[in-house]
Amino acid sequence: MGKLAVTAKYELQKYSTEVKNNGLLGIADALVAHTHEILMSNQIDIREAERSGMSEGLIDRLTLSADRIASMAEGLQQVASLPDPIGEILDRIDRPNGLRIIKKRVPIGVIGIFYESRPNVTADAFALCFKSGNAVILKGGSDAIHSNLAITNTIRDALSAYHLNPDVVQLIESTDRETATAFMKMDQYVDLLIPRGGAGLIQAVLRNSTIPVIETGTGNCHIYVDEYADMEKAIPIIINSKTQRIGVCNACESLVVHRKIMERFLPRLDTALKEKHVEVHGDVASAAILQDCIPATEEDFGREYLDLKLSIKTVDTIEEAIAHINQYNTKHSEAIITENKENAEKFLNEIDAACVYVNAATRFTDGFMFGFGAEIGISTQKIHARGPMGLKELTSYKYTIYGNGQTRD
Amino acid sequence: MGKLAVTAKYELQKYSTEVKNNGLLGIADALVAHTHEILMSNQIDIREAERSGMSEGLIDRLTLSADRIASMAEGLQQVASLPDPIGEILDRIDRPNGLRIIKKRVPIGVIGIFYESRPNVTADAFALCFKSGNAVILKGGSDAIHSNLAITNTIRDALSAYHLNPDVVQLIESTDRETATAFMKMDQYVDLLIPRGGAGLIQAVLRNSTIPVIETGTGNCHIYVDEYADMEKAIPIIINSKTQRIGVCNACESLVVHRKIMERFLPRLDTALKEKHVEVHGDVASAAILQDCIPATEEDFGREYLDLKLSIKTVDTIEEAIAHINQYNTKHSEAIITENKENAEKFLNEIDAACVYVNAATRFTDGFMFGFGAEIGISTQKIHARGPMGLKELTSYKYTIYGNGQTRD
């Protein structure tokens, strides 16, 4: 599979933007045309999941429908409509010896993607890699193997029908752990691994991979309510960041509150949180003000609840807030609520995270919300890409250098 | 050390450009002022190396002199004179909901550097990391431990004298393998590892590290002599790329020659190579033309000789040349010699390497030659940075987002 992917990547790199876009549109049609077959395969996965006692929530993530397949197809059409990042000139350098150096955007090559039960990732990840000129090897979860295979085969057949190399997308069929580990060591063929899923999956890939990895998705996001916060902004932002969707990486998990505002602010916040059934884990100072507050432990501050739970830490200074957040956060998304410009700038500069907000919800950390049109994940590391990763973040660059006989002294 | 580096990185990120530059200039003076002590420590390493039977070439790399220390100091002054990359605005995005997203260049954080016997890397690597706002943990070779310690201590003392946090640079004193392996697993504190040295060191770091690694330095570089080559350009470029310095990663190790030009070209080349005492390993077709040519094996084409040796492969088409190079190269630097523009563009587009040249020596792949003013290494992978890495390549970015109460629907 590695060798086939390498051959496919060189062919894919020669496809024009038009060829790639027509391919994506054709595949979108094919997915809709094969709705029945894909749903049949999905039924096999669902029956197996029910038999093994999977929770309803997870079965819902696994379940496809004609509508969900139509959305997958729309996703492909959307990626087709995005500008092609490949070939963009990033820099030109003219050297005194007459060498002209051009820095150009190029595909990365072969990308490996690990993902868990959502079968729609199969089509999404393919589309982003294909448009950015990268061959992709997919390794989905065993729960969704029949669905993933049906989607991959539909895409591959459509590619062949367009006389395109079907090996630009391959799915690893084996679902055992040995195969997964072997995949992580295929550095000879694969240029980048992106794990998409829970912390367990991401840690396993980070520990075992000899291929460069982009760490995505873990978000222990904070909102700091400064002493100069406008409470009319603070409360809707906190409620939105905590409760609009609870299972996502850009949801707020912890509040940091300045002591000078806590007596006025916390009772109002408490009412709003109770309306949304949020369970609060507060430190000593906040627990004295809040009703029915669970005492926060050290562990609470480090937790990504992904649930209707929120920890609260109180601080005497903005410096203490920044130090607390830099200690416990996962470098994802952090916000300050303040009307004080100096404090806002201090927070923006000193917080170590991909996305730092002033007076806005942390939920905006998302490729679509940033206007990238699509997203393969949200990077929480600092190498290569940080924050939402769209098409450009799936590219590398090369230098092409024009000479007329230059040699080095 | 990891914790100290993290504390130091947050302080370092607050230093202004002026503070950083004054620090670098002060350290340059301190290195010169402490020449005697540094040379005394270097003598200990040299005596130890002589005792253990180290080769003269390696002892030369290890040996410092007043001149070499003065060059180190000059290196620091040069880095001080380069523009500060930190804080640069890379993009501004205004969203329909009023969010203003600003993408800003920031330091990576803590960088770990593994290197082998050259003690001057201690000062060079520190300077580049410091100027780009990164704390650095250095792990040099055991051969140079006394020299590296003397240089590091001089730098740390000078930092303290300037009221700067000395922990922005730390040297790991222990030289055993367990410490090295433990360092590679410090992903909680270290954001990036850069190994500088031979293939053995680089592979060990790639295999064992749980920290993102930038692979540097291996260069099996090719020059392709196209059927439309100008021989007046080809011969000086080949001789320069092969012989101007043989132990470097951007030296040419292999020629690919079009069969249509080989009868005219190879005899002339042969004469030029013999003058420089280059040993040629040719395939069957080239060996029939060259004098005293050693038959090339499959292994020759994959070898980075770092010696006065050159392999030659003949091809019938440019496509065959490109396929051969993409199979055997290390994605470093490749060149085509041709007067045909179409072939030049085809080669530039289809060769998979950091730097692809038309009619110029591969020896130009170098941060100084590219005008970056300095270089920490040459990346041969596609993630984060490719080719020569200067100050900008030691940075990441963050998004700072300005709102006025935005929440997500």
C-alpha cells in the first residue's frame, strides 16, 4: 500500500486543478448514486455495534442515512469550489550571483489518517488530501469498517471511471493492532500522520510513530473573566462556549475569575449555568459564593470534561490567570473577557495557545468559522501547523532555483 | 531542566528585540574575553580524543583556537544584526460576524538540539534559538563535553550579567545513552528536537523521540545531464558540486546522464574528474566509455559517499532520470543541466526534493547562500520546514482574535 501510494502521489501531483475538481464532483455524484449500497454496509456495522452493546450516542455517530450521505457529497462539492493551494509562489529571492530562488507551495506527498467511528471522515479526509495533491492512506476504526470500505470503494471506482489513479486513496482493511502499529512505522512511504479521535488514539500514535505526527483535538479551553469584564458579554460567551455543543474540543472546560469581580459576577453566572444544568467544580473562594458547588481538585483543572461540567479558579491578578492557564491548558483555545485593552494585549501575547480570543466564544476555533472552507483537524502542537488546518496546512514547499552556470567559491 | 526551560521560554518571549540583540553582542564579547578558559577546557577534550585514538580529521573538527572563538563571536554578532522574526503579522482575516483574526509569528517554545563533535555549534545554535525567542536544551557529543560546558557557562554567565534568565540555554552534562533517550521523551517540556550530525544520530532520534523531530542533513544529491545540456556549464558545475567540499550534505554524489549526449560528454568529464582524483562507479553503458571505471552496483546509487567518489547512471529519457532520482535521493538537492526550458520545468516540478536547480551547483543549498544570514540545518522532510532553516523556520504562529461578544449559533 505504501508503494502504491508513492506511485499515486507522483501522478496526482501532475493533475491540473480542473481535473481534480471534476474528479471531486464526479465522486460526489457517485456517493449519492450508491446510497443504497453504502447504507447496506453501514447496517452491518450498526448490527454488530448493537450486538456488542455500544452506547446509543456512539451508534448515532456511526449511523449513516441518505441525508448524511448527501451531506458528504456536498462536502466534496465544497472542497471542489475552494482555491487550489498548489503552485502558489510564496517567495522570490534574487541573489547577487544571479541565482533566482523561487519558493513554491507543493503537496506533502502521502498522508496517513487514523480516525474513529464516524464514517463521513472517510470522504472528508480524502477530499482535502486529494485537492491539496496528497495521496492518502486511511485507517478507520473497526466499528465502521464496512461503511468505510463501501465509501472508499465508491470513491476508487469513480476515480477509475475518470481515468484517475484510484490509489490516491486506500483504506487499510485489517483492523488489528499489529497492522496499526506497522502503519505508524511506514516512514519510508508516508510523510505525515494525522490522528483524529480521542486522547487514547492520539497518544498511541505519538508514542509509536516514526512518521511525523500532527497532534490534534485535545482542548482544555479556559475563559478568563478579568476584573474589567463586561458581564453582559461574559455570561453569553461562557454559556455558549460551555453548552452550545459539549463533546467538542473547542468547548470551554474551565473558568478563571478575578477576585475583584467575583462577588458581583459569580451569582449571576451561577443562575445562568443552573438553567443549562452545568455542574460546577469551584475552588475555595468561588465555592463560598456559588450554590451547590462541588469542591474543585487539582485534577479538575487539568480535565477536558466534554460534558456539562465546568471548573472555576479564582485569581488575584491577570499574571496569576495567565500562569494558571499556561500550566493546565492543552494549547488549543483560550479567551479573556475584558474592556481593558492593556490586559487584552497582555493575555493575547502571553497565553500559549493556537487561538487566543478577546470577548468571543472559544467555539470559533474551526476551519469553517475561520473561513478556510474545510478542516482536517485542529493542531495543538507548534510544528508545521497550529490551530484549524485547512487545505494550505496540508502542503509543504520547495525551492526551485534558476541558474546559468553558477558554482560555489 | 525541562521545567527550567519552560519558565525561561515565557520570560524570553517578553524580551524586546533590543534586549535580545544587546544580549547577543554582550555574549560575543564574553566569549572572546574567556578565550583562555575555553581553550583550556578544549585541551582536555583533545587530550582525551588523542588518548582514545580519534582520527586527525575528527580531532581537527573538535579543536578550537583563538581564531575559531573569534568566529563564533562574529556569528553571534551576525545573528544580532538579522531582523527579528517574532511578532510579524502573517495574515489578517475579517469575518462576517465581526471577528478579526490576526495570524502572528511566535516562537516555538523549547527546542532540543542533538549534535556531534563540533563545539562551535553550542554558540551557533544558542544564538539562533535565542534570537527567535526559543529556549534551548543542548545535548552535544561526549567528545566535546568540556568545550561545550565552557562555552555554555560563558554564555550563561553573560546572560546573568545582563539580568537575563540564563536557563534560556542549558547543556545536558551527562553523556550516557540513557540520558539521551530520556531527553527524547521529554515531550511535556520540549516542543521540537533537531538532530545535527551523521545518519546514525538522526535515525536514533527519529526512532526514539516522542517529540516532533526535524530530520536534517542527509544528502544523496544528483546532477542530471540532459540531452540538451551545455557542456561548458555541465563540467564546472559537476566538478564544483563534487569536489569543492566533499564531506557536506549538499555535495553531488551521483550523475544521471542522457544516452544521447553520453558519447560526446563522458570522455570530457572523465578527464576533468581524473584531474580531481574522483573515483567513478558507472553503470554498464557509461563504464564502456569511461576509463578505469568501477562497475556501479545498486547500492552505489543509494550511497552518500561524502568522499571523492561519484556514481553514474545513464538513461534514455528525462522521465527515466526523474524516476531514478526520486527513487534514490534523500529529498535534499538535485540539479538538471539543460538549455531546454520545457525539460527544465518538468524536472523542477517533478523532482521531489527541498531544492531543485537548473544549471547551477547543488552546493548552494545553504542558509547563507540563500540569504537567510544563518542556518540551524537543512531539513530533508516536508513537515514544518524544508531546505535551509534560518530564523523564520524556528518559529510557529498563533491566531489572536478580537471580538465584541460573539457567540456561535
